[in-house]
Amino acid sequence: MKIAFVFAGGREARWDAALAGGVPTDFFYGAVEIARNGHDVICIDAPSSPRSWLAAGYNALFGNRTPARMRGEHIVGIGRILKRLGDADVVVAASTAHANALAAWKQRGFIRGRLVGIHCGQVNHMLSPARRQATARAMACQDVVLFADAEKEETMRQFAVPEERLHANAFGVDTRFWTPAPASTEFILSVGNDGRRDFATLVSAVDGLDVPVKIVTSRPLPQPLPSNIDHLRGSWHAPAVTDEELRELYRRALAVVVPLEDSIQPSGQSVALQAMACGRPVILSRTRGLWTGQDFEAERDLLLVESGNPEDLRRAIQRLLDDSDFRERMGRSAREAVDRVGTIDAFAARLMHLIAGESRPIRNI
């Protein structure tokens, strides 16, 4: 079986290093682990923003009836890699935009293999009836993978995806790379670039606290910043720090805060799990899309706080600042929890179960 993983960009150049263990494999979404287990896997970057009259024309003609998150640029980008997908038995798309673009090409007979789409946040989009119908048609020819059960019911309601084609697969991280190490704990750390990050609440919560705070994000922060906050601008494609430097930041953090706006979309898994794998206590906002489920126990493996409540977040931070024993116990428990239920190996095994065509839900492995 030949399996093609399609990414938005930046993975092909790191593929060999990932296979060799030189970089963390989290954002290859199981492709590396599946390849290491002897399967025939190819990693393909699809141009996500090709500048062409075809993309512009597609948007002008069909933009009001395209699937969620998909634009002409994604259609054109997938078109440019179709030859590389020709002999794949299964194509795995690691983003909603490319999953839906692949579905459009598959509906027209250009892709013969099965299509697996990994989705997150699609239900948050306000769509016209025409775009909702287009999304439903795109998802009808995919096995749809979500990162948490939180989006499952709404995905079925909005897009009529049959339950047997809808699968929850909790995200995991590379616990061989994200590891604890002795380090002095010096600051509060927050990392992330997705649109659900609520840095305004974090800034309000730490204003006046006698502790340095580092925020690594490409997103704008409220201005002026309190004097104890250091803003490091970066993203996955243009990082402010290397993977190794980020790991060192986790290890040196008193605690890692993942502040989230309330949403049904699961958010913050990668940062929370990476920090926990490094043995650091994590404070996470409780949202409707909370992904921890029964796998992580609040007050033991991590702290949960009310979304959008700076006073609640400030109390949680102060609690960790004041109690070093509690902080260290939580850090140890956090690592144990990730080893138990939060590894990229487990994510990959569940995904391979689906790719292989097994019938039972992948979350029950």
C-alpha cells in the first residue's frame, strides 16, 4: 500500500531529518511513524497560494459555492501535484483546505485512492447554504478525522457525514524529542499562533505579577505590554526560536499557560502536550472544545481555568508560583500522562488503523 501525505508546506524539506530523528515529528501527523513501521509513505507539499489567473478565475466564478476554507489557490495547488498522487492507494490531507480541494479533484476522477482528511475548526465557519452543501459533498468522499469528539456531533449535523466515516483521533507529540531535563525555572511561558489564543486574558492576568513572562507568537498582543512581558514573534513557518530552543524554553518555564477563547474547536493541544512531555505544569483554558476528555486529570496532570477570566488564570499562576512541591508533582504527572495517552506514536497507530480500512472506530484502539 502506498500512502501519500499532503501538507500545506514546509514538511518535504524536513522529511529526511524527521525520519532520522533530527526534528520533532508532531506536525507530520503520524506520517513519519507510519513510514518507520515499514509502510510506503511519501510526503508532499502542496503549494497553498499559487499566484495564477486560474486561481483568480476560480474564486471569481465559484467562490460563493466552494467548501469551507477552500479557495482557488488550493484547487490549483493540488492540481500541480496530481501526478505525484497518481499511484497512491490512500491520500491523507493534513488540513481542511487541502482535504476539500483533494475531494474536488477526486469527484472528477483525478484521484483513484481513498481520501482521508484531517480537520479542525471547520464547524466554526458561518457558511451559506450553497457552501454548506459543497462542504457536505466534499466530506462525503473522505474518511474524516477530528482531533476530539467535541466537533463530532456538529460536523454530522452541519455536513451530514455518516458516523462510520467520522473518526476522533486525539493529537500526540514526539516524546523522544520533547523530554524533561534539569533546568532552573525562571519565567511563565505561553506559545501559539492559532486564532483561538486569548493572549489579552493572559496579559491582564500577569500584569503586576512579580515574575517574567515570555510569549512566543506571531499574533499581535495588547499594547502597551506590561514591563514583565517579553514578546518573541514567530510561527511554524518563520519561527522566532528553533525546536531545540523551544524545548529549552519549556524546560526552563515555571509553568506554561495555554489561554484560549471559548470555542467548539479543540485548540492548544500541541503546546500543552509538548510542555507536559518536558515535565512542566500546564494551565489550560476550559472551553467547549476541550480535548483532554477522560485521559488527563485536572489538578493532577494539568490545571484548567475558566476561559476569558483573567482573575481565575492569575490565581492558578500564583498557586504554582507559591507551591514548588505542587509544581514539581504536576510536572512529573504531566509527563506520565503524555507517555500514557498523548504520544504521536499512538496517534499514528490509530491513523494507520483507519488507513488500513479497519471498520471499528479508531479512537477505540
